[in-house]
Amino acid sequence: MNLSIQQLEANLQKNLSAVYFVSGDEPLQKNEALKLVRDTARQQGFTERVVLEADNKFDWGLLQAESQSMSLFGDKRLIELNIPNAKPGAEGSKAIIAFLENCPADVLLLIISGKLEAQQKNSKWVKAIDAKGVVVQVWPVEKAQLPRWLQQRMNMLGIEPTAEAVDLLADRIEGNLLAAEQAVEKLFLLNGAGPVDEDAIRDLVADSSRYNVFQLVDSCLSGDTAQSVKILNGLQGEGVEPVIIVWALAREMRSLVDMSLSMTEQALPQLFRSHRVWQKRQNCVQKALSRHKAGQLQLFLWQLADLDKMNKGLKTGNIWHELVQLVMKIAGQPLMSAKKPKQVAFAHYQ
């Protein structure tokens, strides 16, 4: 059974299926869907939780072994199977299908993966899950639907924003739902329920430490290396998710690539208007365009794509160390010299 994330809660209230499969790359909605399944399972007596990480060296016999082993306390168990790349392989596919064919009544299987490609949707193991349980594919909120999504989130907390306030916030977070959720929560803490206008949103963006990601971007573009590293360290200390920083930098690099490629055909004032660069930011954007050509900006996007994979567990490394080096490169004072890859794969962010 295929369900949208909006249909999941109602389905869980009816009765639990033997298996739930949640896939997608949008972290906020994905985590909310997983929380719904976990909380409902716990309420239904599945109090013991087992987590299996299906990497390239994973022993698929563990899935069957865990399903058949007895709980230490006689409790029902929730088995979480994390397949980051959504590719279990032939052995994994057989193991999942075998589990579904003989699923114990005291075990609930929750499978978690990244985005499913078209070919994977037609695979035997996904079809088997669809037949026996629930499949939830999490999709990003499209730009056109983002204001409505924000309006609903605010209304749930009793916030009554003007249309201009919603549009301004949507423009600043541009589809990053983690940033959006943090902004709405911060707005509620600062202003409580009731009316909210454009000025309140502008003050929120300016004052919220969670939105220093924008200060980080502008500091990098201006070439202030010391300040950029200081802001980055501050964001890390405050617990800001790396995915938000990667998103903010990638958003700016995409815009800079487009402007750099168009500079021979359009004057800067025209480029600033077409890319909605506010007057207060035009100076730092101009400095970045003077410092980096389109090829180097594309290389930054390739590196950000790597950091995105690192954040999702698809690549090893310390994402904060890598961010420090990248921030310094963008600011014009690299810690280490960059090596250009054979192919600049920045289409990942388009």
C-alpha cells in the first residue's frame, strides 16, 4: 500500500502493518514520518528496538536471525533496517522477501532508505513490501507549495501571519524545511500566538542565531576568512545541522554560477535584479564574482554535493572539518590547494 505522509497518521490509528518502508531525502518530513511509526509501535507494545545498518558489508542473515530470536524481556520488537542507498542487492532483496513471507506477529519491520529511483520502485523487494505493508515516499515541498506549507505550520501554533510575512520567510528558506521548522518555532517563542507581519519575520531572520548561516554566506563572499570560520564554529557549537549550512552555501553557489556565466551578456545591475540580490548584499556578491570564475564556483558545488553525501551517510569523513576548508576556499584563502575533478558534478544541486 502506497501512502503519502499526510495519510500515514490516519493509517497508523487503524491497525499496524507488519512492515513500513519510508524513503526519501527530505529530512524534516522523513523524520516526522519515522517518529509517527515509532511512537505508534511503542504504544502498541513494541517496546524493544533493534537497529540494523545495511552497508556494503552487512550480513543479511542478521535480519532473519533478529526476526526469530527471542526478546530478553518477552516484549514485542521493532526492527529498523536502514538502507541508505536503497540498494540491498540480490542477497538483501531475497532476505527482505523471505522476512515478509514469514513475518513473526511480535515483530514490526521499519525499513528506511534514501530516495527511490524509478527502477528501484519496480524491484521485487519493494513490490513485496507494497503487497504486505505500507510504503511512504517523502518528497520535498515544491517552491510553489511552500507558502501554504508555512501557513499551515504557523496556524498549528496559533500564529496568524500576513501573506507578505509568509512570502518573505518562504523566500529566505527556499524549500529547506529544517530551516523553516526552526524559524516557525523561534517565531512562536519570541512572539507567541497571534498576528505576525513582515517586520517580525525580518527581525527574526536578522536576530536568530539559527539564521547566521546567511551571515556565514555573506562573510565568505566578502572574503573575510577569519569571520567566516568564527561564524561556522559558532553554528557548530549551537547545534545547527550541517545540512542547513550545505544547503545555504549550495543555493548561493548556484546563483553565482549562473551570474558568472551571464556576465559577458548582461551588466551587473541587471544580473542583480534578475537574481534578486538585495542592495545590501550586492557588494559581497560582486567581490565573490571578481574572485572566482564560473569553473571554480562549479567546483565548490561539486564539493558541496560530496558534503551532502557525507551528511546522509553515503560517504565517510568529518563534515565540519570539510566545511571549514570549503568556507576558507570560498573566502579566497584555502587551507589546502583544491584539485579539480575530472568532471564537475554540480547537477546534483540543480
